Amino acid sequence: MTEPSPETTQQAPPEAVPNPATDAPAEAAPPLDPITALTQEVDRWKDLAYRSQAELDNFRKRSAREAQETRTYANGDLLRALFPIIDNFDMGLEAARAESEKSMIFMGMNMVNRQIQDFLRDSGVQEIEAQGKAFDPNMHEAVAQEASVEVAEGTVIRVTRRGYKLKDRMLRPASVIVSSGPAAA
């Protein structure tokens, strides 16, 4: 068996390989006394503890804010599902009104309508005012435009479907017909 020659197995010892991260010139980092080193270590851990405490406080505040928002807007989906029913009820109320405002059917439906409106108001729902207002694409959904001599261009002429907000959040925009100004001759 032959032994390898020293030229083929020659490798630099690990301590001889320069490492720029750890091999700094001796004059750049003077040796610290143990008290200074420990004080710096304590300061580093204190800073880490303060940052962790602040992060935890921010997490708690954010969680509380999200929980409050969830409670405030939790009924949004239920209310959205209720709006088409209210729309149909309003059409029935208008049909009963056209028949006779003194009929028992109209009076009963009118009482139920008041209860529905009270329920919506108590739930924090507000109807979006649209009739006669300037068209606002954030609050209104234009379904048509009509020429009008009496109403200025860009103003809502009629509401075809009421819109609603829950607190400050839009639940459903009002569907409206907007004036296009006087008809062109």
C-alpha cells in the first residue's frame, strides 16, 4: 500500500482560511472588560423584552378592535338577505295603498312596515337618501338616465330600489335613475 504524497493531501488548516465576519483587525474591536460585556448583554435583553411587550400590547389592541368590529357588523349578511323581502313587502304595501288606504289590509301592512323600519333603525341600519340628491357612485347605482327639464344633470330623479348602510359600511347601494339634463333637440 502506498501512502499518499504530501503534495496531494495538502490542505489549508481551518484556522488558516480567512473569515471576514470573524477575522477583524485587532485594533477595530478592543477586548471588553467583563462588566461592560455583561451590561451590553443585559441592555440587549431588556430591549428585546420591551419590544416583545409592545408587540403583545399591539396584538391585544388589534384583537380587541377586530372583535368589536366583528360584533358591530355581524348582522350584515342577515340584513342583506332581508332587503329583497322588504322590497317585495313595499311593493305589496303600495298595491294595497292603491286599492284603498282605509282597507284593513293596508292598515295592517302599514303597521308591519313601521315595525320593520323600527327594527332596521334599532339595528343601526340607515336608508341611503337618494331622491333629489346629486348622483354619488359610492352610494348610488345608476340603472338608467332620463332627460329632464326640471332636474339638473347628474341628479337622481327616482329611486328604483332603496339602499342601506350599517353604521358607516355600505350594505346595498340605492338603484337610481339619473337625470341627463334637458333633451337634445
